Amino acid sequence: MTDSPALPKPWQSLLDEKCLAQLLETRIHLKTQADLGREIYPPESKWFKAFERVAPEDVRVVILGQDPYHGAGQAQGIAFSVPDDLPAPPSLKNILKELDSDLQLGGCAHRRHDLSDWLEQGVLLMNAALTVEAGTPGSHLANWESITDALFDVCTHQTQPIVFILWGSYARKKKGRIYRDNHFVIESAHPSPLSAHRGFFGSKPFSKANDYLKHAGSEPISWPLADRQFVLI
């Protein structure tokens, strides 16, 4: 079996042959779509960015999204995150608002839109679909869902305590896949403006995650995003 391009070995080695074959088939299908002129986000080099930065044994928190952002330049391969020089999409604005409120940060969370620093601490920000067609949310979910379910299951099989943060009805459907007693689930409404006021605001997912990690004997996550330092030469 040919290795599936871009998926890091630590994750690839924990998937079965059927899943790896489907992953290769999905890549070929998406390449064909791109060759036909369809705009696909993010570029292939970023499909597995979150998995490149967090190995299975290092996962401490999983935050599950559904789709990459479908606007130009937004999708990074990291759920809910966009580059700092782009405006925060509505769901991310609400995540940062709740982060500020939960941890009483005084508004400083809104200075950063790139969440990639969280990956370094074992926060896996993964989407159920790893690609999307420009301007068409949900367009690739059917191509990816069984693959990302398998990657989600890799996390559930880890022996270290993991906090699973499930926002919205789609993510909450994955709760039944989490079976280990030492994992912890935080669920609420989605941060989308359509639902954030129905249980996302005030849910305190960041402090609850840290409370559980400390209770389980693990280091808490430093959720505040440090300001980028730009050096002019």
C-alpha cells in the first residue's frame, strides 16, 4: 500500500488499510476536482497541519469543528483558526469572546486570530472535513467524514487523559465514540452567531478543560495567545 501523502506517520500507522486506501482515493478525487478548475481550501500542503503539530500520544485536548473556512486565504488546516492578518470569522470572534470572559483576560484574546500556538500544547484543532470547495460549506464532508472519524477514534484510544470539546449538534454526535473513563467531554451550543447565545456563551470550556487536566494530574493549557513579536531588520 502506498503511503497516503502528507498524513504524518504517527497517525498513519494507527489507521487500518481500508481507511488509508480511502484517504488516497479522496486525495485523487480532490486533485481531479482541482484540475477541473474547482477552488479547494486549504491547499494540500496544509490539509494535515494540525496532525503534523500534535502526535497522538501528545494530545491533551481535542476541539472538533466541521468544515474549513471557505473564503480565500482563511483555511490553515487548523479548525476555527485564521492567519492573524485576516479578520476573525464570526465563530472565531465568539470563541475569543468566550475565552476573554471565561479567563477574565480583559480583551487581550482578540489580538490574535491564529490558534496554532495551542497545537504546541497538545490541543488538536481538527475539522470533520479537511477541505472545502470555495464558497460551498459542507461540500467535502462526505469525502472526509469516515477518515476523520478514524482519526478522532485514534484520540479516544489514547491512554493519557484527554478533554474533548464538542460545540454544536454535529460535534456532539461524536460523543458516543468516546469511551475511556479517563477522558472528559465538554459540550455546548456552537459558537456560530446563530447559536452562541443558546448555551455557548457562559459555558466556560477553557477553564473547565484546565480544571479536569489538573484533576487528572496533567499540566493545564495556557489558553491566552501571546502577541506576535515583529522584528524589523
